[in-house]
Amino acid sequence: MVGANPKFQTSDHVGQVTPPGATRHALTLLAQHGAGSHRWRWIALLSVLVLLSLVLVQSGKAPNAEMLAANSQTSGDTFDDRFPAPQFNDRFSGASEPFVPRQSADAPRKRMAQVDPAPYRVASLAPTVPYQRPAREEQTTLVSLKSSAFPYLGNNPRTDEPFLNGQDETYNDNRVLMHVPENFDVRKPGVIVVFFHGNGATLERDVRDRQLVPQQISDAGVNAVLLAPQLAVDAADSSAGKFWQRGGLKRFVTESSEHLARLYGDPGTARAFANMPVVIVGYSGGFVPAAWSLEVGGLGNRVRGVFLLDAVYGELDKFASWIVDNRSGFFVSAYTQYTKRHDNELMQMLKEKGIAIAEDMDGPLRPGSVVFVETPEGVTHRDYVTHAWTENPVKEVLVKMAATPALTRMAAGTPSPASR
């Protein structure tokens, strides 16, 4: 290189740095001593020849190893001069060069002794194993529904007066406890259990945790799901709210179907849930929404069973009418001393209409079965959902129901008079 500050300087035969003006100095010596000394002429001539050859080497070729070593110790060089940044073509091949992927030093170890592995693997479009549906877990949740019992802004049918203020927190909870067991299969015959809790209850504290209704349904091992609407919150009140209205139960089940389908894990099954048979379970003060759902609920013979847990405190005519008009379903009433009088009265009403009655749970439940079960003294009303004539009576009734397939299959035909 040439210029005021050359990058590489010429070097003589002993490896010392020679300034660019050395050639001019040698010619000056030759001119000064050329006339007086033969020896000086030869020295000057040889110096010129050596310096000229080095200049030619520098101008036509890259510096040799000795020159680089000399430059590496020159204090005027920079880091960029000594270690130039890699160029694009140092890292990536050009258009005319084959692409060779870089491999880390431990690549042979990662290949785990594979012989001549291919540079890449092609994914197969065909599955290597048959598809299996992932295992489901049981699901329990609270969902707000417009069609739930409250808030209710209509009239109380007993007095035909406007109902209590719908903004009161006691009558303003529209949540529903929903439960889908892990073994539930929507493709098989099954039922929706609608559970009406008693007075002074909440869904979480009582229905789920104390009365264990979701657990009893799961432990029964039957193909059933649960809907439990919140009634009057923790209050001594049996009001039915929207279940007083004509078609109230049908609207409730229809709206619930989409949520049950999502909880099940397949939104496309909403139609199956919307047409599934229903079993109504009423405990204590839950007898009011249970009776009105039978009278005006709008589901007709889709209601395949009624199970009352110490709950016959009134509405006897509604229960009797449903039993007489719906011989495709079953009716079970288990009672203590608190409701014994009303249960005996209902039994007498049914006998007068020619309805056969059983007074134990020893036999199977069939379409048309009517069973009244008196429980012994010592059984408390508060614990009746888990301790009646047997432990976990909800589970017991569902097991007996499932033994008769006709109770869980959808029946064809016209609705019964109970759908009015």
C-alpha cells in the first residue's frame, strides 16, 4: 500500500522495519561514494535491488507471516485492523454455493449414534396411532342463567300480588350449580337431575359441600348431570320464582343445555342436552318449585321421575295429578315424622284413584312406580339428603332408576296433560 500513512511497512532481510524513504537514501549513498570506492558501489547497488524486490512483493501480494508479526506489535494499529469483522459471505453461502447447515460441536452426541441421518425428517400426514379422546375430569361450576328462579318480578300465585322486591339480595341470585361427572357420555341414554334445595340454603355451603349432591350423582355411576338453581338465599322461604311461570322449567333446561355442553367439553352436544329426560329432586322447602314445575313447567313426559326428600308439606293436588297423568315416570317420597301426615294424605288420594303404592325401596323402579318410604326415628330433617332410610339416598334412587332403561330413553309421542 502507498500513501502518507501506509498500513503495512516494508521490512529488510533481518526483519527490522525499514521506512519508505530508505530506497531514496541508498541511491544518495551510491551517488556520494560511487567515485571513490568500489566496495561502496556494490553495497549501494545490492541495497537498491533488495529494497525494490520488497516493494514489488508488497504491491502484488498480501504481507507474509514475518510482516504480520511485525505489524501485530506496532502500537499504532487498532482492534479493527488486527481483527476485521466477518463479512456476510463468511457466514452465508452465495447463490452458486451449496447450503451446508452448521452443527455444534456436540452434534454427533445428540444424534445418539444414528447412522447417516437425513438432514431433515418429513412429517407424515397419516396418524401413527388411532385417535383417542382425552380423558375428562368431572366438572362442577356455578353459572348465571336468565331463566333461573330469581330475580323474579311477577306475581305470587298464592296471593296474586306482586312478589317481593327483586333487588333484595335474598331474591337476586340467578346462579345455578352445574355438575358433569367424568364418566358421563352424552351419546348414551341419560338424565338431567334438577335439584330444588330447601330453606336456609346456599349452593356452595349446603347443596355442594354439606348435602353432597354432585358427589352422590358421581358416586352413583349413572349417566346423569346436575342442575341446581339457587332459590331464596339462606332464607326461610320456599318461593319458586320463575318456576311459578308457565314453561319455566322448559326454559330453564333449554338455556342450561348450552352451558352443560361446554362443561362437558363439546359445545356441539347442546341439542342432546336440550332434549334429555329430566328427574326432579326436591328437598324440604323445594317442594314448591317441584310441584309447580310438574304442573306448568312445560316438559310433559320428559320428566321421568320425581323424588321428594321429606318435602310433602303441601301442593298435594299437583303431585297427585302428575302421578295419575304420567304413568311413564316414577314417584318416590321418603319422609320423617315431620311430613308423615301429608304423605299419608297423598297416599290416600292416590289409592282412591286406583294407583298401586309400594312402601319400601326393595323393588326396582319402573315406569309407573309409586313408592313411599317412612324412615325410622332418629333420622334428622337437616341431614336427610345424606342420611334417610339409607346413606346417600339420591345416589340410591338414581342407581335403581338406571336399572330400567325405559326411564332414561326419550319417549316418542304426544306430550302428556302435565305439559299444560
